[in-house]
Amino acid sequence: MRWRLRRQGADVEIAIYRFPDMSTSWDTPDAEGTRCWNSTQPRAVLSHAVVEAAETVLRLHGEAGYRKKWIEHSFPVAALDGLRQLHRRNDECRHENCQVSTDS
């Protein structure tokens, strides 16, 4: 599966393509694959969903459990932290966990 995300103003177009053999089709144009799903979502909604999903995976497996399960890759802690900070700062998310505290 190949995921393509393209920004369209405040939205993100998400398209997922399937190829007969993903191990040999890294450079194959999207048009040669089969688009099996697509959607356009507000960037804030997409970024919240990604942060929430990643946090769930981290809570479920922990860093050591993630490494054991995915072997070749450590959990992307720094990337999650960066995405979380950008989301909280730029997306005006109304979810309680995303509110930036002004108390300090």
C-alpha cells in the first residue's frame, strides 16, 4: 500500500494505492497502482487522528514493546512530540488533551 497525502489549502487529500508487488514498485507512478481509498479531510482533523493513534500505540506497547514487535524500527518519539506540538499550536483543536495551557 502506498499512502499519498497532499495539502489542499486547509485540507489534506489522502489517497491509498495498491500495487501487485510493493517490494518492486517504490518508484512506480501512482497511476500504475489501483487507488483503493481516498478522502479529503481538514488538516486539523487528520493531525489529531494521527497524534491520537500514535499515542494509543505507544500506551499499548510502550517503546520496548514497539521495538520488539516491529524489530527494525524504534517508536518515533521525537516525531510524535513534534507533531503534537505543531497540532496544539496551529490547529485550534478543541479536544481537552490538545488544549495548550496558558498557566505557567
